[in-house]
Amino acid sequence: MASNPMDQFKVEPIFQGPKIGPFDLTFTNASLWMVITVAAVILFMAMTMRGKLIPGRLQSMGELSYEFIADMLKETTGPEAVKWFPYVFTIFFFILFANLIGMNPYAFTTTSHIAVTAALAVFTILAVVIAGIWKNGLKWFKIFAPAGLPLIMYPVIIPIEIISFVSRPVTLAVRLFANMTAGHVMLKLFAIFIAYLVGKGAATGVAAIVPILGTIGIVALEFLVAALQAFVFAILTCVYLNDVYHVDHH
Amino acid sequence: MSDEKRTSQPTQSSSDLDDLERRLETARNRHKEPEADGDNGGTLLGMAWRLSTELVVAVLVGAGLGYGLDHLFGTRPWLLLVGLGFGFAAGIMSVFRVAGKMDAENAHIPIGEDMPDTNDDEMD
């Protein structure tokens, strides 16, 4: 095992790919674990899709996950937004599975890289911008200028609204990446500390019980965070989709 | 009623479904309390994370936009400072907006300990 807590985030090529323009198509361990994540989601869905009138355990999991996302969309965005279901469902389950798979020893946590989370966040915000302009035309830009303010306020409020819109993808990306990275660094540090104490001798070896208990607590917390961050990402995607449908009352 | 249910259970799926519905209902009622509790802890952590990142990132984005515009117009420190101010304002505004929405969502949950019954009724 590596003794540097940041070593677990190293991206290493598995086999060299061609370079097309600025794009390097090398297949790395990050790519491998993303493929594994997608395969796991597909496997999960395939296993839960045997439709029976009275569902078994697996089918119930599939139905619950469908209802969970569908209700989230209907409640936060509105019934007209249900056509976004496939997107939100995919985002949620990709992040959830990536986070949970990353909790396994020796696995690589793809969501601990801001390149991955930023790409997901950019997809979400581009979807909002493109669908918003598609649906409302140029009137969509009214979300930056809320109606009913005195004229003098607009030079102040428009930059503020633009900044708060631009920070949306940044918050999405940073929150997920920071949570995953911080959690995994913390886990690694505690684990290294255990090894260090045990290696020093019998007296300090007994004291290692403290970081062992700490590690157990952090593992539990990290499982909560893994699910929670997937949920937060998905529900914020729904909240931001509001701007596609409700341009006037912001 | 219960008679009819028993006789038709093996053949007719519709009363089978009714039976399942009833059993689900009782199971749901039994598990209601702890579920709601656990949910709350998770969403509180989520809210905390959301509010804090919202504030910090808005300031950074404001400063970043100001810095970029400074580069564009050659007005070195000034737009960065303006952007920092606007970013801070944007951060406060989004925090207030999010917190207001959270308050509205939670408004129907009574906090006092003397009205658990009405709470249960409202949850349905």
C-alpha cells in the first residue's frame, strides 16, 4: 500500500491510446473505473427489470429508484419536467455507484477528480442553458433580471445574478469532488497512523485502538456522504431545471 | 370480506394485490418514525454542505470573473475588487434564497413536542 495519502488519486495509463488533436485517448485507471461504474449500473438495472405484478426484492429496488427520481423531479421542478427523467436518473446512479465503488479497497474513486465532476456539472448547466433558450427564446435571459425592481437596482442585481448562475456548475463540481477527496484522504491518514503506531512497538500499538475506532466511524460517515452527495447533485440538477420552465418567477 | 379474500387468493390477482396493498400499508405505518428521523439527519448535513459551498464559490467566481475582465481591459486590480464585492453579494443572496426555500419546505413540521398527532396526520 502507498504511504502517501494522495497516491490513491494518481491517474495512471493502462494502455496508450492515439492522440487526436488536443485529445489524448489513453485508457487510464480512471477510465477503467468509470467503465466499471457504468457496467455496474447497467447490471443493476438489468437485474431489476424482470417485471412481475407482485415484485420481488430486486424488482422493488428498481421500482423504488424509479419512483425516487420521478418524485424528486415532479416535486422540485414540476410535472412538465418528467421528460428529464432519463438524464437525472443517469446522473444520480452514475455518481452513487462511482462513490460507493470508490469505497472499496484498491478501487479508484473517479468522482474524487474535479475533471470528472466538472464534466458532469457542465452537462447539467449546458442542458439548462440550451433547453431554456430552446423553449423560451431570448426571453430566457430574463432569469438574470427579475421583474418588479426599481430601475436603479438593475445594474447591481444583473451582475449578482450572473455570478450566482455561473457559480452553479462550480458549486456542483467542487462540492462532490471536495467531499470525496477529503473523505478518502482522511481515511488514508487514519489508516497510515494505525500502521505507524503498531510499527513503533507494543506500548503505542495499544494506543492504535483510537485511530482504529476513528477509521470505523469515518467509513460509516463516508458511506452516508457517498449517497448524500449523489442525492444533492441530482436534486440540484432538478432545482436548476426550474429555470427552463419557470422563467418569470425566479 | 375477509372470507372472500381467502377463497380468491390463489386464483385472482386483483384481490391478491389488495392484500399486498394492505400488508404494505401496515408495514409502512410500523416503520414510519425511524425512517423520517434518519432522513432528517442526512438532509441536514446536505443543507450544511450546500449553504457553505454556495457562499464560498460565489465569492471565488466573482473574483475570478473580475480577474478575467481585468486581463481583458488592462485595469489590473480594480475589477477584481468589484468582482469580489459582487461575488460576496451573490453568495449572500443565494444563501438567503436557499435557506428561505428550506424554511418553506420545513414549515409544516411542528418543532414543539406537544403535537405529534397532528404531525402524523399531515404527513399522510
